[in-house]
Amino acid sequence: MDSSNFENTKAIETKNLTKIYHGGIRAVDDVTFLVQPGEIFGLLGPNGAGKTTMIKMIVTLARPTTGNLRVFGIDASKSPETVRNMLGYVPQSISVDTDLTGYENLLIFSKLSYVDKKQRNGRIKDALEYMGLTDRAKDLVKHYSGGMMRRLEIAQALVNRPRILLLDEPSIGLDPASKMHVWESIKQLKEKFGTTILITTHDMSEADELCDRIAIMSDGKIAALGSPIELKKSVGGDVVTVNLTVAYPSITFPKEIGTIMHSNEKSIQILAENGEIAIPLVSNFFRDQKIAIDSISINKPNLDDVFMKYAKRRLHEEISPHATSARRDFVRHTR
Ligand SMILES: Nc1ncnc2c1ncn2[C@@H]1O[C@H](COP(=O)(O)OP(=O)(O)OP(=O)(O)O)[C@@H](O)[C@H]1O
Ligand SMILES: [Mg+2]
């Protein structure tokens, strides 16, 4: 493709990017998006949506089958090394050696990423301090908590002062306090250094909390893209959740009150223009049907409702527990 079609003022630019693995799995399917310099951009989607594959193509560890990919205007397939030098990457799986100390891990990494010998010590010290690990730098990583290990991995990715930091599931398997700590460090990186950050996650609250813009991925495609506020607004109206006392097989609901977004046996979610007006109508409807209501509530749409609208499925029902437990199990073994 003609290079004039790309602007090098964009941090990441993909055009019709597709990755088909051996066996024909279309992990990323014709994806086009932009990441602006200095923004935190999230790829949100369930297991198998193609998030890791997308990140691997950006860090030049996987080759696109078709389409184009540029990082600050540089073509990733033509100049992978130049692209890699601009990036810091924290993979989904463990990327530090647990039999070494925190400091040793960073030292090895700084050598591997050709950080100038004179600058090495300073860079390592800064990265450890930045991620709140100075006191534990001389301890073996196997004695770290899960949150500390994740912070060390981020510190490692910061040693070569990347323009773009890519984090694949930054807080997977972490307890709430460690998660907050990681989130805070990510926000600070953007605010203090203007680092562009791309994260993948299947955690709605993480995407909501951290990201300036989110691309919602489903089956290798981008189902919706925008700021969390824009995306939630685009669902429109209020979500009325009705919990029933007994399971009810199927309900045909009057369209004037709202439309059913999702239902399982005992719980029904209705999208209504105005929740407060809808609630009495919803109660009357179920009373007429002789179905007893246990509770009823109104909420503004969340990112799961956005996923439901665009991917026609529930995000939280798509997440297989084994993916989230993989890191956790490892962390448990190392304690
Ligand atoms: N190396 C590979 N060879 C063949 N298929 C693969 C490979 N890596 C991933 N896939 C498949 O590609 C699809 C997308 O996988 P990917 O790991 O990119 O998804 P993901 O969104 O990161 O999922 P998760 O939330 O589980 O990390 C899945 O169907 C997966 O099985
Ligand atoms: Mg993944």
C-alpha cells in the first residue's frame, strides 16, 4: 500500500488487518483502527476474541496474513526491528524469571534490549522505583506476590523507555488492591510521560476505569469503538433488571415498555427508554402474567450491555475460568 495513506502522527494504525492461523482460524478478521499518541486504548473482548493475536502482530511476534500495520508511521512488516525498539510489551503469561531477583531480571532485559551500558543502572533504578519495587529489588521473584510480579513485568517493559506500552491483560488474577496499584501506575505513565498505552482485557471495570477509548472485540472483529461514555450512551435508555422468584421458560414482552436484552430462567433485562416510567409497567405486566417478582432495579447501561448490543452476547458469560486462573495458579505455586 502507498505510504501516503498513513499518517505518522498516529501511534498505531491498522488497516484491514487479518490473521488466519494454520488450520484456518480467523483470529483477527479485517480490523481497522487508530490509536492516538498519548491515549490509553483498550481491546475488550471475551476469550478467543483475538486480543492477544492483535497485540502479537503489533509487537511483530506474529505476522499478519493480510492488511497493514504501522507504528508511528513505520510499517511493521517492513521494519520490525525499528517498530520493536519503540515498544514495551508485557505478555499475558509470566515474563520474568522467578529464580532471579527483581533487579537481575531487569538487568538481563536491559542488556537484551540494548540499553546503553552507562544508562543501565539508572534506568533499572528508575523503573523499579516507578513501579514501587525498590525495597524488594534484591529479593527472588518467587517470593513476590502476584501484584508485585505484574509490576516487575511492567518495570521490565519500561527499561527501554518505550513510546508505546502494550499490556496483555495487565491485572488478570490480581486481588483488588494489587489491581488498583497496577491501574494507578498505568495512569501515571500516561500522565507523567505521555506514554501511549494499549491494553487488552476482558474485565469491563478495567476498561471503563483506564481507557480513553475502547474497541470491543468479538470473533476477531471490532464490534464497536469509542470512549466508554460514548459506547454506553449508544446503547440508549436504561436497563431494567427483573429477578423472578421462579424460573420462567419464555416471555413475550410488550414492545411499548421496552425490549428484552437478555434473559436466563429467573432474570430478565429489559432496555427501556426511561427506567422510572418502565418500572410500574413492568411490574403490572408480570402481575398480569401471575409471575412473582423477587426484585427489580434500574441501571445505566454498562460495557457488558454495550457488548450485548453489538455482539449479541453477554461478555461475562463468555469468559472461561481457566484463562483467568492460569496466572493465579502460577502465582500460588511460587508463594
Ligand atoms: N498460535 C495459534 N495457533 C492457532 N490458533 C491460535 C493461536 N493463537 C490463538 N489461536 C486462536 O485464535 C483465536 C484468538 O485467540 P487469542 O489468543 O488472540 O484471543 P484472546 O482474545 O487473547 O483470548 P483470551 O482472552 O483467552 O486471552 C482463538 O480461537 C485461539 O484459539
Ligand atoms: Mg489473550
